[in-house]
Amino acid sequence: MATAPPPPPPAARAPSGAERLLRAAVAAGVGGCFANPGTSEMHFVAAIDAVGGGLRPVLGLHETVCSGAADGYGRMAGKPALTLLHLGPGLSNALANLHNARRASTPLVNLVGDMATWHQAADPLLSSDISALAHTVSRHMHTCTPGEDLGAAMAAAVAATAAPAGASGSRVATLIVPHDLSWEHADQPANGSSQPASVLLNRAAAAAGVSRAAPLDPAAQQFVRDAAAALKACPRGKAALYIGGRAALAEGDALLSCGRIAAATGAALLCENAFARVDRGAGLPNLQRVPYFPQQEAAAALAQYELLLLLDVRRPVANFGYEGAPSQLVSLPDEAVWEFDSWGVDLPATLRLLSELVGGAAIRPGVNCKGAFCTALRPQLPAGRLTAATMCQTVAALQPPGAIIVDESLTSGSSYWALSRGCPQFSHLTLTGGAIGAGIPLSVGAAVACPDRVVINLQAREGLKVITIICANRTYAILKVELARERITPSNGKAAKALTEIGSPAIDWVALAQRPLVCSSLVYRDSLQHRALGPGVTCGRTMERQRGGEEQPKKPRCCLGALYFSEARYAKGRPPVCTGFAKRLKPTDDAAQLPTDSVPGGDFKYICLGYSAWDEETLKRAAAARTSQADAVQLPYCEGLEIVSAAAVQQRPELMGAGGPGLGGGAPSTAAAGAPEPAGADVRQRPGRSFVPGAGRLPEEGLDLNKLQERFLRVSKRMIEKMGQNASYMGLTVRRSWQQLLRELNSNNNKDH
């Protein structure tokens, strides 16, 4: 019996437009897709699995996260990532960080869905002019049409991100794809093109004028020789290299060549203040960052030079136009400014040639570089109160080798640059376009591009090695600085405070960090704790969590009069006793932010005569964190005369200083030069402080009585003014506080006997 022939195999499904486009992206080397898709992008979502594992999808819950992450990816990977955005509103939401990417010259491709071609005429709710939005940030913008080869369109977009655009020019490409084009299936587009994506990419690159590391032609070589001659003819210290872009990267030795040129010629090494990426650390060139503000610091930093080489960077300009201040920060004539571009030439080869011509081949970092290269030197871990400077010092002291530092700070992180110059080599990213909100998205993209490196942001969804440090100063400090620079006196009214203060209501960062998206959190409010920060930085996650459900913290307090504190009160978590006028401070009161001090551990008694301020919650946490009674004790802030009876001073004479700087006297420290100060040594650094060994006697000599009298009169005047305003309340407060103090002293005397 004859058998029926088998049925023919089903015809292979033709790829959709979305699949053809994404395959072309993968073939062009695109490795990441940061997406916030909607209805018009659903076929792209389905197509990501169809193109294999070459394209990593990362969901962003807001479009500005997607664009910022794609910016961070491009800066670290050196190739573009995709953003997948929903219509015009989605692109509009992404524009702030796309502006930063444009200023950073980051390669980036936006893939934006649009309404179906036949539905656009109906003007539906979300319809808008996407191309007009795209033109504000894009070097290349294209809207796909029916019958077009979407793979070729993607290849052209990727090629445009490497096309010549000039220093600091945009390398952002935007591809707009109507909804119906993404779902259409066809063996090949109607125009007949069936070329592989790699061929399409090469063809698109050629059409865009991309030249990949072309050898130096005779004209370029002559330009380099002329620049070398100008450098050698310029007096030492009067020339500067101003670097950015690819010249600031260690890859290809471009950055090392800059250091050798500077060492051989005596030229200064400068870099932009808002740079896209600079590779830094021990063994790399020692760069000076041009100051942020233009009219004095930035212009003065550049005015001292007679010759300037711009290496893959545009001429520096002021960030804003201030009254009476210049726009251009370089006033040199054109013949004294040499501009080196990275487009169409091999910049590392160009800088190597320049280095050889000026004698840089003989330079060895750390040997004969004359300080042009950084030596390995980490800062020590700080002690005491947590401030912006000590935060930066802690990060620099603990950051692991190969770290990526994402720095969006303007005021709090200003000291990090100098502190980190001798750290193990790392990459430093900043806010290039001034559009704030880029820090965390940049960190995500950098971590996706470099999964083996720790990223420190100055969240967790993708399980990335990112540590975010939030400088919660609860004020818009940079705006206050700008008000001062514009010579504007703020009204201090509700409206002015609403636009310059961000502490009402206070953001509970601890609670935010305890949400399911974050693996763990660590909060430092008042004192530095390195014990957990070190492992946290090393492994990419912090190891402690602030306990939840705690009561609302009490406001800080201040005292005008005599303040008494002791080891007995400290150990039990009790606050100091104020004999005088005491009140609660507002969170915005400057006194609430005053620095505190410490005293060597052990039995102590402390009196402040004058003005003092303290935070009960801070003192309680500091006391609870002590591992033994020998640990240093945190004290209130004091402006006036401080009397400390500390038993530890008797065993450690180096801590003795009768009055500290400015009040004369006292035994000098016996610590060796260059050695780290012992714990508690900062107790002798405060004017007006007297140290009394265990017996509790005041020193007979060593105080500058004239300065002490002047300080006492100033504080007394402040006390009298307050007392006059609060006379009735003052009497009651003094009577109660004296009674409490007498009870305290009687209790301590009975305990001693």
C-alpha cells in the first residue's frame, strides 16, 4: 500500500521589521538597550529574544533613566547603546540626559516608536512632532517610511554616532519607526536590498565620512611638527595642554603621551571642569581641573599661559554670562592656540609623534617626570564628624582599583579631585551638560558596560556593582552660591526658601534605601564609620542597615551659659546639662550644622562657658557605637571657654595643650613628624580650651588672657541680648538647671567616694 508523501515543511516565517532592525544593531556592535517602551514599541520588545543574546535589555522606570544609562554605557564602552522610547512624550522625558550625552559626545542611538502611518492623520492623543524634539540633541535624525530597509536605517544611525562632529559635538542619532513598520513581515524590503548588516554598516560609515584611525597624512605631520616647535620655543611654565575627549583616556596611550609632553616641556596639564570621562590615578598624568566659576578662578587659571594646545576639546567658555565677566575664557591670539581633533585621525598616534618631537620618549613616570605623573598615595581615613570633605576623603581612601566614579556633585564633592589623585587607577565621570539627575542613570550604564568594575555614585534592579553616596545637605547650596555671585540678597521669605531649601519635608533616604529594589543600606548622619564602608566599597554593597521603626529624632539644642557634660552622662545616653538659656534649634538653623569635637576616652568632666550646641541623637548614637570606654568621646560644640578634666591626658601628655592655637601655651605634641595623629588628638585644636589632668585643676599659666577676655565679652554680649528677650523664662530655666546640676555633682561625688 503506497504511503502518502510527507507534507512540505512549513515555510520559514519572514522576519518582522523590528527583528531586521535589531539584528542590524547587534551586527553593528550595539550591546545594550535601555528601554521604557509603550504600545508602539511592543514588537521591538518581542524581537529582542528573537535576535539572540547579543542585546542586553534593561528596563528604566522613567525615560531620563534610559537616556542617562545609555550615556554612561557609551562613555565607558566607547560604542553606542540603544534607548527604546515611547512616542514624542517619551523622547521629551529623555531630553535632559540626552543633552548631557550631546555635550559629552557620547555615541548613542535613540529608537523611538511613532503612530502607525495610516493612523497619524487622525491626530491621536499621544501624537506629536517627534522629529522636532529629536533635532535639539541629535546629529542624525531619520524617520523610516513604508518599504524602507530598516536594517540599513539602523546601520546608518550607528555609523552616524562615529561620524565627524567636531570636539564636543553631538554623536546622538535618533531613528523614528512608525508602529506598522515594526510588525510587517517580509523576506526583504520592497527596495530590493538584501545586503548583510555588516556590509550595510560599512557602506553607511563610508557615506558618513567616518575614518577609523587613518594614518597621519603629510599635512597633519607638518602641523604636529609646527606645534612641537612652538612648544619648545615657549618658556617653561608658559604653555598648557587643555585635554578632553579621547585625549583624556588611558586606552591607546593618548593620556600617557600628554603626560610625557608636559614633563618634557614644562607645560601645564589642564582638563575641563565638566568632562565626559578622565582616567586618573597613580601612574597617570597629574591633571589640574579648571575651576567651575569663570570670571576669577577659571579665567585666571588660563590667563597665565602664552601657548595653549587644545586636545580633542573645544575652547573653554564661561558657563553663564555674569555682569562684567567674559564669555570666552581664553584671550590668546589664534596663532597661540593649537587645536588637535580626534575625528578622521589617529589621535594616540598624533600625540605619540608630538611627544617624540619634544623629547617625551625619555620620560619615565615617577622617575624623571618632574611631577607630571601622579604617585601612589591614598589619603588616610578621617576621624570625627562627617562633613562633605571627610566624605570625599573616605571614598578616596577606600575606593577599589579600577573603580568608576560618577560625580554629579557641585559643592559637596569639590575636594574629591585633589584627594583622589594618587589612588589606584580609576575612571572619573562628571555632569557634562549641567542637566542634573544624571548620576544614578550614568552609574547604571557604566556598570552594564563594565560589569567587572565597581561603580561609586557621589540601584539594585539589575544586580549591578553600584554604590550610591547621597550628600543629604538638605539645601540647594549651588543656588545660594549663585545668588551670592550675582550679588543678590535673598529675601529669606517663604518663597525664597522654597526655591533654595530642600529639607522641608525631609526626604527619608534610609526608608527609600530599604525598599525591595535596594539590597541594603548604610547611613552616616553625624560621624564617620569606616568599618562597614570599606567592605561595602570593595564588594559593591553595604553591610549595615539602619534599624527601622525608630522614633522621630529630637531637634538639636543650644545653650547660652554654662554647659556640663561627663562620662557618667555620656555612658547612659543622657544629654548635657545647661545652666543658662536653652532652646531647641530649627533644622535650618546654622547652629544645628556646627562641627562637634572629641576628647580622649576614659573618665572625663567637661564644662563650656559661653555658647554651645549639641544633638542628643548624635551623642546617643556615638555612645552606643563605642566598643570600650577607651574610645574617644564626642563632645558638644562650644564657642567660649572649655574646661576638660580628662584622666587620659595624664597618661598621654601629647594631648595636653593649654588653650590650643591662638591662646598660647601648652606642651607641644610629641608625635613624630608625618605620623598620624592619635585618636582624640584634635581636642587641643580649639581656641579657648583648657586641658586639666584627672584632678580637675586649671593650668596656672599658658592662657592668653587678652584673647580670652575678648572672646568672653563677645559671647557675654550675645548672652545678654538673649536674656533680655527672655527674662521671665530665663529665671525659671536657670533655677531648674542649677538644681539638676547640683544633683548631678552630688551624685558623682558620692560615687567617687
